[in-house]
Amino acid sequence: MAGPLPDGEPAPSDGALPERVELGQRPFGVYLHVPFCVTRCGYCDFNTYTAAELGSDPGASPSTWADAVEAELVLARRVLGGRQGPARTVFIGGGTPSLLEPDDLLRALDAVHDLLGLAPDAEVTMEANPESVSGPALERLRSGGVNRLSLGMQSASPHVLAVLDRVHSPGRVAQAVAQARDAGIDNLSLDLIYGSPGESLEDWQHTLDVALGMQPEHVSAYALIVEQGTRLAARIGRGEIPPPVDDLMAAMYETADDAFAAAGLDWYEVSSWARSPDRRSRHNWLYWTDGDWWGVGPGAHSHVAGVRWWNVKHPAAWAQRLAGGLSPAAAREVLDEPTRRLERVMLGLRTVAGAGLEDVRAAVGEQADAHAQTLLADGLLDPDALARGRAVLTRRGRLLADAVTHRLT
């Protein structure tokens, strides 16, 4: 389970937004959180649960997930009052969405369409683990509207998968990709992780070769973060396995960036590469560019018109609140404009679009220009973009993205 939620302020029991918010001004998406997993990966701190952890609590069963999703979408429709939408993107994440029956997933997607609206050209993404998808399930999902698949490959090396507690074999990923292609899904993303204890640069190069051999439209490559409270952190703490090595992870990032570029995949966010702009994750782009979204599910976060809230974490508590006609929100924040402006800068810096210098100046004052010039001299900002009034990271800047953001803001 993930770490504690932020404190925030009390969220109204009916989910109502402040009267002053302006709805319908930004792109809108929906996130559907599936909290169920067969086993817990040693590095994961997401809000996920195994059957043994959930027991028989009412509302905590995968078979009742779609019912509670519908109830929260009814709440969303009432709160938004038809002034927001239709959804341009839907992202079904987890957890392991592919553990659920396709009909339950599609019932949730139909509820989005019926209650909030779904744009005709909406991007509908589902995360899946290679070992829990099948050809017939993918065909059913594609026919029901899922048009983008994000497969959790992580690595092509068995010993790296073992460290991560991933249960699929490397060859299963290629089979799942072939099944997705046969089902008519032509927008496929692979998720990779680099920097695992014991992973060499040669291991990582092998993973890149295997992944690119499947010709994905999109790749996400994430540096391993050892989260406190996870089994991986405990093993490192006991000295069973070594911690990640920063210099090696930097070399892995550069190796990946070179390999992706050679394969025709361009970076558009620090950890994301796409074959063309129309293959970028439109849903994630919405997160990075101050869009609006309603997060449905236990522990899901939402942001609408400068109001951010997060649901209670446990599936039973989430379902029980909805069954009682209450909002499942645990707490919320109402963001003022300076905070929103600063967040736009921080998130924009992670993307190929960068952050506008006007926004940076508005967020941190006139010293922004001096900071930008220092970062430019250090080779961390692109000079051509800066001449156009945008702060865009160079590759070296991407390697030091958090430090650059701290120095600029």
C-alpha cells in the first residue's frame, strides 16, 4: 500500500466544488483505478491489494468494482453538472486492470460515456501485465472501446524480474504484444524500469533491444525509486541486495535515449518517448499541462479547476461511502493562482514543450532570468528554446531535472 495521503482540508460529504470554480475551460479526462493485484511487487508502493489483504470486506471484491465505479461517476455527474467534458481521455490503471473481467472494465467505460460523455476520438488506455492478458480478452476490450494498451514489461532479464518480484517470463511480453496487434490495438506502450539491484548496463541494453524489436508506438522508461516501506527497501536495508547506483542509472538513461532516438522514438517527457506526436500519452499530457481529470477509485486523485482531492485508500471504505450516498474524498486542496502557476512551471519543465519564461517570472520573480542564464551556461537548458522564451531541458538537464527545477523555481 502507498504511503499516507496528504492532510489537506476536509472535503465536503457531497463532493461539491467551490462556487467560484470555472468548469469546462481545460481538457478533461477520467482515471479509473483498479486496486487489485495477484502479488505485490517488491518495489511497488501504489495503492494496491492482494486477495489475502482484502479478505471478505464488503465492497472490496473485484466483482463489485464496476458497481462502485458507476456510483462515483454518478456523483461526478452531479458535482460537475454537465459543465465539464466530454472526456477526451480515459486511463484504466492500477494495480492490475487485466485481472478484471473485460465486461466489468467495459461497464465502467460505458458509465463514463453515459454519465460524463466520451469524445468520439477519445484515447482509452488500459494498463496490463503480460501474464494476465489473453487474445480473447483483448479482442473484447478493443471492440468495447479500449484503443491503447500499456504493458508492464519492466525488463527482459530474468534475474532483474526476480529482484522486482515480477512473475512473467521475458518471452510472455512478445506473446502479449502479438495478441494485442491481432486484436486490432495499434497504439501500444511498453513500461520499462532501469537501475534494479544487480542490473548491468549490458542487461539494460538487452532489455532495450528486446523492447524495440516489438516496435512499440510508445515507451516509458523509469528509474527505479526505492520507496520506504516496500519489500525492496527492506532487502536493501538488510544488505541482501545493493542499492541503485546513480552514475550507472544516468548511463542507462543516456543509453535508452540513444536507442529510442535511433528507433524513431522521440522524447516528449523526461521518462516518455513516442513514435510521433499523435502517439504520445494524451492522458498523461493532460496531467503535465494543468488539465482537469476525475480520478475514480480507492486512493485516486482528482484535479478540477484548481481543486485537488484524493479518495480514501481502502477499497471497502471507498465502496461503503459511495453506497451511503457520500463522496469518497478523504480531503482536498483549493489551489490559489500562484501555486497553480508554480506547478505549471514545475510540470512543464519535464516536457519537450518546457515552461514559458513569463510563467517562470510570474511564479518566482525577475530573478528567473538570471537563474535561466546560469542553467543555460551549465548546459542544462536548450539555447534555441530559451531564445524563444521557453525553458526546455537538454538531455543533461533531463538527467538533473529535479535539481534544475529547484534552481529555477
